[in-house]
Amino acid sequence: MGELSRFPLGTLLIEKGIITPEQLDVALKRQEEKGGLLGAILLQLGFVDEETVFLPIIAGQLGIDFIRLKDLIIPPEVIQIIPAKFASHYKIMPVRRAGDTLIVATTKPLDVQIFDELGLVVFSKLNLVLSSEKDILEAIRRYYGVGAETIEQMMGTVQPLASLEPEVSNIEVIDAEASISKFLNQILLEAYKDRATDVHIEPFEDELRVRYRVDGVLCDARVPKDIKHFKDSIASRIKVLSNLDIAEKRIPQDGRFKVRVGETDLNLRVSFLPTPYGESVVLRILNAARLYSLAELGLSLEEMAILEVLIKKPHGIIFITGPTGSGKTTTLYSCLSKINTGKRKIVTIEDPIEYQLKGITQIQIHPAVGLTFASGLRSMLRHDPDVMMVGEVRDMETAEIAIQVALTGHLIFSTLHTNDAASGVTRLLDMRVEPYLITSTVECFIAQRLVRTVCLKCRQPAKISQDMVREFAQEVSIEAEMNIYESRGCETCGFTGYSGRQAIYEFLVCNEEIRQLVMERAAASQIREKAMEHGMKTLRQAGWEKVQKGLTTPQEVIRVTQE
């Protein structure tokens, strides 16, 4: 673009003090070696910032305006002027009407072809303004919806269902032809890029709702309204990929399939439920390459030391407790990965198997044919294991077999659904497990929750309120001068204020005094108090430590630990 001004681009940037002559020399050398536009090379090298420096200067060079679309609200009547497929293909965005002129943002204001093509669909004068490609793509997603051009092309056509064998497809390679397959790939790719763990596709009377679960919280995906016309086709496509019966719509079905994003394989676990308006689908996204080490879970040094001692024990039971979605399975897998050195035989029985662990024998339960946790546990013993993982202790039979296995010299990991660590004892007693069996085998109850970590780019200092003092005062010491943060929300974190999650833990190690209380069938509150006397850190206390470190907010800790 340098020829459009009296000065070449490089010279202009040096005169404005944006880059140094040395940086220009590096960029020119790279251009000589690999070719390409000088401006693009300067951006790649990080010498200029696109939105705040580079593009405004280019716009000034060209004599046109530069706009930031994320700062604007575009009226729906303006969006309707340009079709979604046109906006996506040319990477343009209608901005506003000014009299009889339509203002359109583009990354290529000098492209005559775009100007001519626009004239065929827009019957008004055009004024092109410059914007960044990232800004335009985000605006297309925000206003038109994910895969809008695909839905637009399919409207009015009947799409035959493809009878394809399940395969691992790369969802980053988007087909040019509009199809349900292409639209589903766009939804999954969007979910993956947004760090979603689940995709919910829910039919209602007059809409098909798509939601993503990001950091444990559901948020609406931006999808076009016309998606409602293709709800059956989308469900059938997922069933084909999952090798399920596409004709059966009256009963729940479960399956799984794989897709690939670049070099990463994603396992998708699929569940269908019949509703009055069609089948509701949930896809759980499991990143096969993303197994967490113990250090990445959020354990403190003290907690890490306790856990490392526990997982090296030759026998006993370690229970991890918490509600659904609190990260119990992830912690179990991390523990197994830590001790999976090849020197011990490890066997698991799960429902379902979420991650394939190399070197570990994994069994999926199948109650319809008699393979339950209890029957699987008995069979696992014949494989001479050292360590066993039972996905969940749900009933007295499973609990008693697990205890008997632990008594014969095996280390067992399992989970319970309870609110805190001390309630794990009560849960086992409710299953009619004898107290002496609990005290003889259980080494530790570990309660856990997942807290969202505050976005480091937009977090801001906050003051401790009286509400916080009331919430935390019973378990932690709060000083008014403490440095804490609150979430604000920015583009990086999707305006949620949070990015990522860490676990908080409550370790109730079964010492002699705790065992004595169990023998006496003491209440969970008594066991909890005794454990705290011996140094047990509660979930609230663990959460407050992360608040003090600036990793999360008091509101987030309250949200996940409230009774």
C-alpha cells in the first residue's frame, strides 16, 4: 500500500516513531526471503499493533475511515441488507445507513471485485471503511450467528441424509458445499475455540437452542434462527457419526465419535433424550491430549504432599467426593497417571470411560448384560491388579466388595456424591456399611470443587464488603486491607471475567481420632470439627487462599461452596 502515499509505508512508520530503522531492516529482510506484504510481516513480527496503530495509519494513507466494530451496535435492519453467505465469503460487514448510503466495513477497501459484487445485491450508494479481519469475523459471528451462511444456503433445499461410516474428520477443514455436516463442524469448531466442555442442542416449540458450557457455566451460542428447520437433520447426522439408530426417536440413546482439530483428537460423548419437540442432544467434548498433571490441578504444596503420600500407599481406599461436574474424574485420572509407571497393574471400571489411558486396563460397565460396578470388581481381581479405580460407589454391594478388595491388599480410588469430605462417612453408613469396615480401609476423603480463575487481562482491585465478611468470617481471618480482585469482562475472556478453572480441595485424612468417631457413628459435623482441629483446610478456606493469590474472586468461591 506504500505507493498510495508520498512515502513508503516503512518510512512513514519510522517518521511517526512506531518502528525503528533496525526493525524495518529485519522486516525487509524477511520480505526478501519469504515474500509477502511489508505490513503483514511487521504484524507477524509484533513490531506494530494492528488495531491501535497499523490499520489507522493505513486508513489515513488511503483517505478512508477506520472503525472498530466491537465498539458499535449494528441495527438488525442493516444486517439484513447483506446476505450471510456474502458477508462470510468477502469478509465484509454492513455498519449503518447514512441517508441513501450504506457504510460497509472491509479488510480490502481497494478490491474492485468486492465493490462490483456488492452493487449487485445492495441497491444504494456504498461507502467502504477499513476494519481488522478479526473484528469483522467476530461481528459476523455475533450478528449473523455460527454457520449462518451454511443455513442460508440450505434454506429451501432438501438435504438427503448421508449414509457414511463413522470416521475421524478434521473439523477445521470446512467443506465449500453447504450441508448439515459442514454446519455441525462449524458448531463443534466454535465450541472448541471457546474452550467449551459441552454442547447442548435443545429443541423447543419455535426454536432450536444451542448452548456451550464454558468453565462450568452455560452460555448461548450465536446461531441463526433458521436452524430450527434442520433440528431433525442435525440429530440424524450426529447419530450417523455415533453409529446410533437414526430411526429410533422414542428412547434415550448414548454414543461417541471422534473429530480432529489440527493435530488434536477430540472424543465426543453423545447423549440423546426424547422431548415433545424433538430430541435433545448433549455432546461432551473430551480432549484426549489434555490430561492434567497433579501440579496443574491447583493443589497447594501442602495438599500435594498429602496426596503423593496417599497414592503411594500399598492398600486402602481413597474417596473423592463432590457433585456432578466438580472435577472428581479428572483428579482420579491425574492420580492414576502419576502412579502409572509400568511397575503396577492398574485396572479401572467406569461409566463411561472418558479418557483412554495408555498402559491402564479400562472397563466400561454395561448393566443391560450384567456388567455392573459390583460384578466388574469381582472379575477385575482375577487380573492380578495392584491398583483399581471404581468410577463411583453407588450402592451397598459395590461398597462392600470395594472394602473387601482393599482388605486383601489393593489400593482403590473411587468417588461419592456428597457435599463435603465428612459427609462421605455418613454416605457409607447410609449404605449400611459397618463402621469397622470403613475404619479398616478408608485412608482419606477428599472433597473438591472447581472455581473459575479470574481473567488476568481485565481483573481489577476490589474492596472487601460486609457481605464477604459475613460469608467467610467463620472459617477465615479477613482483614480490610487485603488485596483482592473482582472480574470485569473483556474480549479475551468472552466478557465473562473468568478464563479457565482450578480445583479447591478439602482433605479429611482418617487418623485414629477420626476413626474413633466413625466407630461411634458420629454426625458429619462432629467429624468435620475434629478434622479441622487436626489441621483440615475446608473448601471455603482453600477457596479464600486462591482469592488472596488473585486467582479467583470471593463471589466465585461462594457460588461453588454454598450449601
